Amino acid sequence: MAVDPVTSAAANPWANAGASSDAANNASLNYNNFLQLLIAQMKYQDPTDPMDASEQISQLATFSQVEQSIQTNTHLKSMLQAEALTRASDLIGKYVKSADDALTGKVKEVEVYSDGVVAITEDDNKILLQAGVVFSDEPFPAEDDTSDGSTDTDDGATDT
């Protein structure tokens, strides 16, 4: 009997936070199949060499642990989704700057998806929350570029 691999969402903690749990359904199906197989083994075992009861219990315990792990993962995904919603609501009204510094603005709304969170600014710019995105309570200062490529500093001098 094949066992489906367990995947990890460690790279993105919000990945699949709202996805349905087919893994739990598959695990319970496999668990039922295991019980049917165990009964069939007991029914058709060789009477002169019966199956070891401790091995049966060990197999049953292993399948129970797998099923419990899948249920724990399902609950953890629900908790991650709740955390994502809480964090998202805290971002409204803050100023955001994208990771590549191309977009800035005040967050008017946040959309939470199964694979990530997108902040929408008052200018309707969408910024995916990822490493490098910066939030602030104050607006970000505008960068003043001069025509020769140098930038003005606070003391009025230009860099060359």
C-alpha cells in the first residue's frame, strides 16, 4: 500500500493555509484500508504459523501516529491562516515599500490568499508581502534624483 509524501510549507508559512485538507481524507482512507488488510491477514493466516500480535499492534500504532500527524498539520494550517488574517489587519493604515523599492504607498486593504498576502495601497498598487518589504508608520521620504545622476543630501551638497 502506498503512502502519500508529506510536504512542508517551511519556505512560506502562509502557503496552503486556507487549502482544503485532502491529505486528511487520504489518510483516513488508507487507515481504513489498513484495517481491512489487517482483518484479511488474520482471516487467511496460516494456522500453524499465526501472525505475531505485537507486530499487528505495532502496525496499528504506526498508522494511528500518521493519522494524528496529518490532523495536527490541518490544525496548524488553520492557526497559520488565523495568524495571517491578524497580521494582515495590523498592516492597514501603515506605509509600505516593495522589496525592489519600486512601489510605495499607504495600505488601504490586504488580501490573504492560500499562498501569500498582498497589500493594496491607496493608489491601487499591489505589493506581495515577501522578504525585503518594509512597513512604517510614517511615509517614506521621496528620493530626489538630479539630472546628472547625483542625489541631494540633507546638507544641500551633491554627491559626484
